[in-house]
Amino acid sequence: MKFGMFVPQGWRMDLVGIDPSQHWGVMAGLARRADANEDWSSIWVFDHFHTVPVPSEEATHEAWTLMAAFAAVTGRVRLGQMCTCMAYRNPAYLAKVAATVDIISEGRLEMGIGAGWYEHEWRAYGYGFPRAGERLAALDEGVQIFRQMWTTGSATFEGKHFQVDGARCYPQPLQGTSVPGSKGNGIPMWIAGGGEKKTLRIAAQYADYTNFDPTPEVFAAKSEILRGHCDDLGRDFGEIVRSSNLNVFIGSDEDEVEERFAVLRDRLLSVGSPEARVDQLFADYRKQATVGTPEQIVEKLTALQELGMTYAILNFPEAAYDTTGIAMFERDVMPELLDREQHGHLWHLPRRR
């Protein structure tokens, strides 16, 4: 199994109480921490503008700005967003931005992409909120534009949602051109979401990675649907890495686990999050495989791994304030699950010094 870590950017109320002048120091420090530990394959942020569980005046830093910044202050770890909303940026423009970040990072970028869901911020930023079918159709078109621009250097596309006419992308991303061992498709694409008829079919056609619900029953069912789409399209199901996002509440015993929940609860309530929303959020968290003692977490992650989940992207809700949970996970969980032979990407460039 490979592991990625979310860097707190504010979206989950995970920078509350920290002065904005200190935000970058916190984020950069955690990015460098992961970069220095080769057990972490990647770091991630969310592509959102307004906080959850409710919109607030608390910070939410923009994802692609952070991608460029992290590229400049790290030298090994890969960089991703889970996941970029296709409608928030013109896809030709975004392909160009991503190519530049890939150059800055020396070939370490991942493209997490999805159809988007957070209606409040869609409407607030003037994007409207098309029905799901329209958002998914836009995702499909945008992914095709990405692939053209990253593999040929330009894109011409006449779709319902996006039109480009000879949009050029030079220099091209390092991945797919000068990075040894790359797959030739440009920047690796993570197509996120579990929509059975459309999202997973788009994933079967274009994705290097998928990302969907970590509940074992759901994960198994989505995997079989993905397999069916791959069969229909003539795609090798085994080529697609299946991943999930998980929230980590780890402790040496039940009391320590509950203390981590209590600290997060107090923080969310302190900024006006409705108690009912917090309760629902915690009920969802408690179902996840990364809640419990290290031994319990290893057992539950092993079960997910046996279902084909080979990449876990982890959120530590207290990371900006307290790294003891990260340290415990690194010490007591990761060594039991890491695949040393397959660890990392084959097309990494040498680490910058």
C-alpha cells in the first residue's frame, strides 16, 4: 500500500485559531515533513473555496496556488488535489497551469479531477449549478482536452461545454515526455467519484487512478462496476490504481482516540458549525478504517487492501496543531502495510538537493 497525506489548507476548519501570517509556515512545514519521510508517496489538498461542514469566514487556501508553492519547497514527494473541480477553471487553461507545475516540481504532479459537488461555492462564485449529468459531461470533455494538450502539445475540441481551437501547451509536462518510465499520457489522472454509469466509465477510459468510498462493501461494489466498464472498453482493469480518502483518529487506547474526536468537536463548534452537522460528520468518520489503535487500523486497512485499495490518502484533522497522530501512524501502522518493492513512482526524477 502507498500513502498520501492531506496538508491542512483550512477547508476542513483545520487552520482555525492560527494567524493567517502563520498559515504558509504551517503548511510548508508539514509538506517538508512528508517530503523528508520516504514512506509518504504524496501530499494533497482539496479544491474548494468555502469551508465545511458549513461555509464560514475561516480560511480556505486555493489548491493550485498551493500546488506551485509546494512544488518549490519540496523535492521528492508527489503533489495532488482531491479533487480539482472541472468547472472551476477552463480545462485548456488548467492543463497549461498543470504543465507549469509539473515543470516546477520536476515531474511530480498528480491531476485529481472530478465533476464537483459543493453547490454553495458553485453558486457563490457564479458557476451556477448544472444538474449532475451536465457536470459529468463537462468532466468527460475536459479530460479529453487534458490528454490532447499533454501528449501532443495542443488541443482542438468542439464540445457542448468546452471549445478550444489549437490551444498550445508548451513546454509540455515533463511526465510523458522526458521522465524515464512514464506511461506517455502526460500527468497521471485521478478521476474521483463513484457514479456508476458515468464517472466510473470515464475513469475506465482515461484514469490512471480512481478514488472512491472506503467503506468495504461500497468499495468492493464500485470496483466491480469499474471492472465491468473496463471490460466493455477493452481496458485492462489492473492498470487502474484504486484509492480512498480516510480520516485518521489514532490512539494507543480508546481514550486517546476519543480525545482526538473531542478536540475536533470543540474546534468545529467554536466557529459556529451546527451540532447536528458535526454529529453526522463524526458518525461518518467512525465508520472509516483509520479510527482506532494502530493494531485495529492495520487490520482494517489490510482488509481494504485485500479488496484492491492500494493507495490511502489520509487526513489528520489535528495536523496543524499536533503531529503526534501522524508520528504514531508512521511508526506503528505504515511499516505493516507499505509495499517496499512498489513504493513510489517509477518515473521520479532524482531528488533535488
